[in-house]
Amino acid sequence: MNEKNQERDVYSAVADPTRRKLLHLLADADELALHELTPHFQMGRTAVSKHLAILKKAGLVADRKVGRETRYRLNAAPLKEIQDWVSFYEKFWTDRMILLKSLLEEE
């Protein structure tokens, strides 16, 4: 997958710990401006802004202009794709644990 497609990919977007923290911060608030998000990181506004841009391309963040300020909010809908993928493996492991339990009870 090339770099441009990775930026639009939800999995790639949430793979970075900084972006996961941004999503967490946005989940706890209705909207936050860049200047409200930046103090939570040991990086400058430009770097935080680049992370927000990747999240926006993946559809995980929406923004709106309020005067000269851009406010960001979480759009959690694309995370459903990850939840669906993980839930498949949750069923896999649940089935395996049930099998293991029955095998242990037979012994």
C-alpha cells in the first residue's frame, strides 16, 4: 500500500499513539481547537496539525472554522470497521477457550 492510501486507511491512522491520544481527547470533548490539543503533546502545533490531517483523511475527525480558529471533533463511525475486525477474533478466541475448557474437563 502506498503512503497516500495509508493516510486514508483507518487502521494506519490509529496505529500511531499520538493519533490515538488525539482521538481519546476528542472523544472526551464536543470540540477542541488546535491550541487546546497541543499542550497534551511534546511537539509543536505543526506536528499536531499533521496528525489531525491524517485523522481527517481517514474520516475519523471532522473540523469546522469558527472565525480564525479551526475546531475539531471526533467522527467515530469509521472505527466500526476496526470493531468488526476485532470482534471476529474475539469470537475465534472465545471458541478456542470453550474448546480448551471442555478438553481439560475430559481429563
